Amino acid sequence: MPRLTWQKSTFSGEAANCVNIAAAPDGTVLLRESDAPEAVLSATRDGLAAFLAAIKESRTGEL
């Protein structure tokens, strides 16, 4: 399996526990929390975009 390059979320700032994201060779997006790196969530780019859009809408009360 190719080595993944994990990036820290910019929203994490200097926090020790943060969200990491990586692009998998098959085109999916992988997410994990730094304090539990063995638990990885996989999503398509479109699926992740829809999920983030839904979160943003719920924060503004548009849902």
C-alpha cells in the first residue's frame, strides 16, 4: 500500500488533537482524528463536499 500524506486541518490551529485528511490513490478522501489515527473515514470527493455543505447549511439555519 502506498504511503499516505496526511495534512492537518487549518481549523485545528495549535491544538494537539485535530482532524487529518489525505488523498487515497483510488481518488477517495480519507479523514481521521489525530488521537485515534487507526479509525479512518473514507468518502468520495463529491460525498465529502455534500457533507461539508450540509454542515455549513445547518450552522446558518438553512436546513
